[in-house]
Amino acid sequence: MTFRLCSAQEVTGFIGPLNGGSDTTRVRTTVNRMPLPAGTHTVYWDGLDDNGNVAHPPPGDALISGFWRYSLPDNAIFVTGARPHITAISSTPNYFSPLSNSFLADDKTIRVSYTVSENVSRVELRVINVRSKETARVLTMSNVPAGANSIVWDVKNERDGFIPEGDYQLLLIATDMEGNSSMLTAVTLIRLAY
């Protein structure tokens, strides 16, 4: 979800039901009173609720995103850190099955594409099982240049075996040469079905 601020503000972003929504019926709070400078910002939602389960709208309703913003005082000083940013994240395919064209092709992989704001010493991809919360695989790319990049995952675990079917969350972290890390960024959920 991309939005623009005309001045430095604190922002709360959330996912909730379209009809009859209130603070108590929010499905997921993506950021909570996070201070952000003026400019364009992107907040990612991984499709999970606040308890880590796949989010569903109430019966007969739909989910929408919402934002609250809180103005900072005129004399506020806003200091931003020098950390890399990851944007434009996507995964292809996001449904992986023996019956799908991607699985039948020679290249049985999932490609995670992203853009990083600066040259970084490494980008880490973590594959997390949504149900068990266990890390199924960690992949690291070193000396990643600024701009558009991608990581290819062969749908295998650390022991070179295919991971069990189910829903998985893909997380990306970029770390620059000075050791500053980007905020943990979630990629769209993927589903594996064998």
C-alpha cells in the first residue's frame, strides 16, 4: 500500500472489515504510530491477521486498508536513519503445484523480485511456514547492487529436500555495508500443493 505524506507525521496502517469496522474489529495492524518523513512510503501486508493466521473477512463482508495519521508539533525534529529500503516486491509463481505450468517446466523455482534503494552487502530471503512459524529456508545474496534484483528459490529446505505443502510467507531483509538493516519486509504469501 503506497501513500504520500506532505509533512512528517506518525502513521497507523491497518486492515479491517469494509462494513461496521472499528478499532476492535481490525484484522491486522501493519504499522502503529510509526514516524515517517514527508514523501512517498510503502507499507506491505502479507495476508495474515495479527495472530499470524491467513486473514478472512467476516461473512458477507470484505477487507479494506485504512490509515490514520497524526501531525507532529511544529517544533518536532525528525531524524531519519541511513538504512536501505526494499520496494516493488513480487513472487512468481505464488501458487506452486505439480499440475501447474511452472512446476512442469524445467525450472522448478520461485523467483522473488524486488528493488533495493542502495548498494547493499547482502539481501536475505527467509521462508516461513505460516502454520508452524518455523523457518523452512534462508537464502542470502551478497554484494547486491542498487535497483531491480531477484532471488531464485528452488522450493527446497536446507537439506536439499522439498519442503512440505502449505502456506509460506517470504521475508526480505537488506543490510548495507555499515550493518544497517532494512525493516523486515513481507512478500505476498505463496501456497505449495504437491
